[in-house]
Amino acid sequence: MSNLNLEKLNSVAGFVGAALVDSDSGMALATLGGGNINLELAAAGNTDVVRTKRRVAEQLGLADSIEDILISLGTQYHLIRPLESNPVLFLYVIMDRAKANLAMSRHELKALEKTLDFS
């Protein structure tokens, strides 16, 4: 994986931190920002969220894939976005709810995926 640069996320309104996560191992392959949030711990914990949602979707017979998972907190949005190009990986992004534009952030995350190179 040659280009795991997450720096473009700094331009997302309300950006706090992010991790590119391997959902098989729960390990963060790349991180950016985070402030006082332990992104390594968050990566591992959110791997459980992704695995559980996939398992439930399978049990329900949903013939669809997860576009993103949103966790709304009082002051933050936590967005989990499995990558279309590599569903084993997901982006975990934390945004300040007072500054973020959720719709625009989702659009920007989708665009960012196209810049990641896994060759």
C-alpha cells in the first residue's frame, strides 16, 4: 500500500481525526489528528461495529453493502466508511458536530477514497 496519505481530510469542515483501518485485524494502517482520542483504540473498537453490522445484514438476507455508518454524539460525528475499492478497509473519521457539514463530509470522504493507492 503505497499511498495512505490522509492529509486531505484536514480540509474537511470540522475535521478532528481519522484512521484507515483493516477490518480483519482491527489495526490502524494510517492515522491523522485525533486530539485526545486514541485512534488505535477507536480503530479496534469500530472494527467490531463494522463486523457486527455486516453479520446482521447477512443474517437479514440484505443483498447490499454498507455505504457508511454514522454515530452521532452530542458534540461529534463519528463516520465509518468501508472502502468501495477494498471492503476489508474502512475510514473512521471524527468531526466536530458544531463545525461539520455531514452531507459534504460524506461526499468528500467518497472522493478521498479515489486518491488512495493500494498497489
